[in-house]
Amino acid sequence: MATRLRKSRRHRGSRYCGWGQIGQHRQSGSRGGIGGAGKHKHFWIRTVIEEPNHFGHDTLNSYSRFLVKKWINLRDLATLSLRFSSKNDEKTVLDLGSLGIQKLLGGGNISESYVIKVAQASAGAKKKVESAGGSIIPIEHSTE
């Protein structure tokens, strides 16, 4: 189309160029807001399609943290020792690390003396094991 026939050429000299009275199409109201306005409201579909991860925040993960994924209480050691233990000087040796258990908790009581190999143990568990005549041997834990 020739430039002289375009609508923009015909509107030259008029105040609002076909957009009505008092400056419609001039301010940010015709755009739905300034900047990122409306991303939770009238521009939601645009937000989901173009920026699906716009809202929320990145999790703060420390590289040195140790998340306990598997633990056991003292009350469960008797049933565990029936299948996965070895005897050493009248004490039952339990290697909880080889079973994938990362922490020993102090729930319940024990009557037998155990030698327990585990990455972590609570203070209550240590106290109860030592009072029963056993010991806890700390092992290295993997940071997976």
C-alpha cells in the first residue's frame, strides 16, 4: 500500500488519531498496566506460557547439609539384631550404616548391650546405650 494512503497519514493533524477523546491509547491503561503488572491476573496465560517459573523462589540448598533419610529407634534394635547382627565378646554388633540407616533415635528402652555402628545418634540414644553397657561407634556418612 502506498504510504500516502495509509490510515496514519490521514490522521496527521488530528489530536487523537482516531482513538477518541482525552488521550485514550496514550497511557499505560491501554497496555494493561506498567511493567509486570497483571501477571497474577489478566496476563496469567501469558505468564504461564512465556515465564512458567516466574513466581516462587529458588530453594536454598547447602552443599554440606546431611539430610537424615532413614532412622531407627532403640526399641526396634531387638528385632533388627535377630537378622543382621554378629556377636563380639558377649555384645551384639549392629552395623546400621550397611543397612542404610543413618541415625539412631532414643525412643524406647533396651536391655541388651549393643555395639552400634551408625553415622549419627541422638543424645538420648547414646545415654541409653551406654547405660546398658554398650557403645556407639560413629561412621562416615555420605552426603547424597
